[in-house]
Amino acid sequence: MPARYLTTNPCEDACGTVETDRRVEDAPVYRCPGCDSEWIELGERTPPASRPTTAPRPAAERTADAPRRPAGPSGD
Ligand SMILES: [Zn+2]
């Protein structure tokens, strides 16, 4: 599982994993007791799809240009 490191220290795989009380992006922060690296598992974040994304758009996207008529002869 991909992880994002918050604190990166030389880790030689001899370290372990402890779960901290902290959370980043709603994912639990893990810490390595050997080298004090800290990271989160990207798969444990809250997916952004759970947030409401239906924000009302400002109605400023109207086309201000009205279709112009060709200027014809306006009389004799
Ligand atoms: Zn380590």
C-alpha cells in the first residue's frame, strides 16, 4: 500500500510500526519506533468523493454577447 511520509529518516527495515494518536487527512499516522519516521497510508484516507462537491456555481458564465443582426438598410 502506498504511503506518504511525513517525517523521513533512514529506515533499514529493522524498525517496526506503531500507531500514533494523530491523524492526517483522516488517516492514522504511523510511526517507526526505530528511526522516528512518520507516515500515513494513502489507502486509509477518507476518499474525497465523500465530500459534497455540488457547490452552487456562480451564474457568471452567461454569454454577454447577444447574436447580432446584420446591419441592413434601415429605410430608403
Ligand atoms: Zn524506521
